[in-house]
Amino acid sequence: MKFKIEDIPITEDFRRTNDSPYCRTEQAVRVDSPSAFQVCARRVTVSSPAFPASMSKVIRFSESQYAIPNSENIRLRTAAYYRHWEESDAGGIGDSEEATLRRNTDLATFQQETGQTPITGAHHVQTTLTYRSECWILCASIAPASLTGMNSMRVSVCPGYDAATLIADPSRFAKQLGIDFGNALRPSDLERPGDVWWELLPQLFVDHGPVVYTESPSDVIERLPRESWGLVTPFVKRTHFSGQKEYRFVISIGGSGDPKERSLDLTITEQLRALTHLVE
């Protein structure tokens, strides 16, 4: 099916609405399909507010039949999928704190932040607040510079996988992933779809960038502006997972509606497939 795709001018006003010191829009399009929607592909750099001109290439390890150049579908997982992983964690797949910020504070601060009047003695009552970012995640890794390094990473991180798919331009890939996702998504895929998101302002964000590893994710996240917390949380993980050298594509919806199921199979279009190739 053919449909019209128009670039959205990335003006200063646009950047003030969608960007932050740690997130920069690289591609924005309007898709005129039966379910018209917008896609914003944004690059995220949690560790530094600087955005280098060039990006690292990205590698995705998998079984050969599930590699993007070979497969009919690509399976997107939600943050909840990784939080509720129940099988052996030998491969480092499950993470009970996936896309989660646990913040220690006192009751008075919490009440002030939520517009309440602090009760007497509330400063002495400690509490832990948990924030979760619900989203779809496509995991990959930063590609090593050499084939030897790539094979070494595959053996150490994904010993059961026999295929490596190279994504040479993560920004173009993120945009096309958003276009394909938006064309496939239906309100029934969302926990609380509502008419507002689907009919008035359907907007998808595909944020992509390297994962930052730290002993204390909350320390990293809380140093950033509060309005950035939901955006960066999926890109900060504990040091336990650092061997994966992950690069992520995180899809979220600019309106109401969380993922209803923990997995979503997306048909791989020829446009998306053309942005990848197998490393022999």
C-alpha cells in the first residue's frame, strides 16, 4: 500500500516542544495513511548533552531465521516483558528494574511536588517512589570496529545466536521503524487507547541511543531535569548488564495508551529491510 510521507520542518519552536539537552529530533514526518499520524525520531545521549555529528553503527544479534534481512516479522518487547522475565537469567535478559526509577524522598517533598499541603512532620517520613516508563523496546548493540570484535561480542553476550544484522544509519532506521509501527498499530494494541490519541493527535516517538550503565540509575536520572526522566529511564541500566553495550530503539506514544501485550510482532517492510544487512 502506498501512502504519502511529508517531512515536518524542525523549527526552533518544534525543538522547544520536543527536544531537551539530552534528546534531539533528527527526523520528523507526517504519514498520510488510513490512520494519519506523525513520527519523531530522536537521538538520546544520557551521559552527555553533546550530540556528535556522526553516530556509531549498530549491530543486532539473533538466530538467522529471525534476522531482519531474513524474517517476515520483528518482535518488539515492552519494558514490562523484561521486568517480568521468569526464565533463567543466564543471558541477562530479565531485569526487574527495566525502565524504572526508584526515588528515595520524604513525604513532604512528595506532597509539595503533587500540589498538596505537607502535613505536620512529613519531612521526617521517608518514602520510596517508583516511576515506570511503559514503551516498546528493540534491543541492539553498538557495533565493534572490527569483525573480530563483533564475533567476540556475539560469543560473550549472545552465544546462541548465529546472525549479526548491521544497521548503518540508526536515525533513518528509527524513522522507518516509527512509520511501520504507526501503520500497524491499532487501538486494540493499547491498554487505554481512547479516542483522543487515535483520532485527534496520533504521534509516535522513536528515541534511540546507547544505554548508560551505573551502579545507581536513580543518581544518574535525578541529576537531569525532571521533564526528561520518563524519556531517559529506558536508557539507564545497572552495571550488571554493561557487557551488552546496548543501543536501543524505544517507541512511545504521544498521548494516552500503554502497551496492552508484552510483545508485538511487526511486519518488516522492504523499506526497513533495505536499511539493514547481514554481516558475513
